[in-house]
Amino acid sequence: MADRVHPMPPPPRPDQQAHAAAAPTETTPLHPAFHRPPAPPPGTYVIQVPKDQILRVPPPYRARRYKKLAARPERRRLLRRACCFACAAVILLVLLAAAFAGAVYLVFRPRAPSFSVASLSIRGLDNLTLSTLSPQLQAAVRADNGANEKVGIDYRGGGEVTVSYSGEQLGTGQWPAFYQAPRNVTVFSTRLSGKGVSFTEKQRRQLAAEQAAGAVPLTVEATVPVRVRFGKVLRSWPVDVKARCEVAVGRLAGNAAAANRGCRVRVKPLWWWW
């Protein structure tokens, strides 16, 4: 059987060639595989994980610092908790101390003692013409604890008594140490001495006029440490009692009765002694 021979198509005419050149060329779209990144080499894999789920392991030379920084929030929580406990403990102790002090006050009803100067003996101030004086004084002080029924007062050693005139100190002495029971009145005598006392001309004239009138104003001050006894068991801490008494004497030589013009007692740490 003879092979069938297909006839050759006739060549295109010139006008057909020009029309084909003017028409737009249509191209087949590329396969999606051409837009993808090149495939990794064999044996490797790429895993995509969301950024918020990436876990990073610090390098060995930063591991210690990373551990320290990671433990900081826990340390802060422990420190905050310890501070809260400490503040609560302090507040509780303050409340317990206030309740205890209030109970002691209601049971014992403490009151401040009263003081007065019974008499004052003065020597060495009769000759005001001298430039300097060395006065010697003997003061009888009356301490009254009659306002307390269950509270005793323990006067400690180291107390000081001073007598002054118009701001010029005349002499100093010691307050004796003794215990004063409740409902007790104690009168004690103390020696006071001064040296190198001098007055201005105005003070001399004023002192002479007051002595002639029979009323020389003097100031007696005392500072003495005491401990308060509540019954037979409780005792307070040592506190300083400050007393200031204004007195007037009739003369500056020999024994003279002292006219008290008022005494003020102050003990700041004990709120009931103002």
C-alpha cells in the first residue's frame, strides 16, 4: 500500500504576514512553581513557627544572667510579701501596745506628783557691792504623791536642782535618790552652791528694791530621772521629770520662808504628765 502524501500548505500571502505581525502575541501563563522559592537541598527542612511561639535558648555564656533575670520576678514577689507581713506585724504590735497602755491607764489612773519649795536659806548675797559673788543656798523641797493610790515613783540618782534670779544662775545642787510610795509626801533638803555670780547695775538696783519690799522672785528648776511603779510588778522606762517653780523670798540672808507662786511639771514620754 502506498504511503499517503499530504500536500504542502500554500505560503501565506504578504497581506496575511503583515496582519499576523500587527496582532498581539498571546503567551501561556507561567506555572505556579516558577513563583516559589527554590527548594532546599536534600536533607534539610524548613519549619515555619509563629513568632510568639518561638522559644529561644540563651547561649552558654549568657545562661547565668538569663537565670538571674528570670528569677527576678519571683524574688520581687517574695520581697513584697515579706514587706506586707512586716508592716502587718508592726501595726499589730502598735495596736497591742496601745491597748496595753490604755488598760494600765484605766486600772491605775496615774497622776503627776506636785512639788513646792518649803523654805530657802541663802548666804553670800547680802553684799551686792562685790563684783562677783559665791552664794550658798539650802532648799527644802516638798514632793507630794498624794494624787496616786496605786502608783509609786522611784526618783533615780543624777537629778539636778538650780536656783536663778532674773536669768542669772545662783547655784546648783543634786536631787537625792529615793522611792516615794503612793499617797506619800516627802520633804527633803538639798545644798546648792554657785561661784563667780555677777549682776549688772540694773539687776543690782532691782534686787535691792525687791529685797526692801520683802518679795525677791526666784526660779527653782529641777530635772530628775524617774521610774513609775504600777503596783508591785509593772515599771516604766526611765524618763526625765522637769519641774519649774516660781517662788518669792523676803530676804537674801539667812533662812527665809518661800512663797510659792506655782510649779509646772512636764514629762513628755508619759502622756498623762503634761
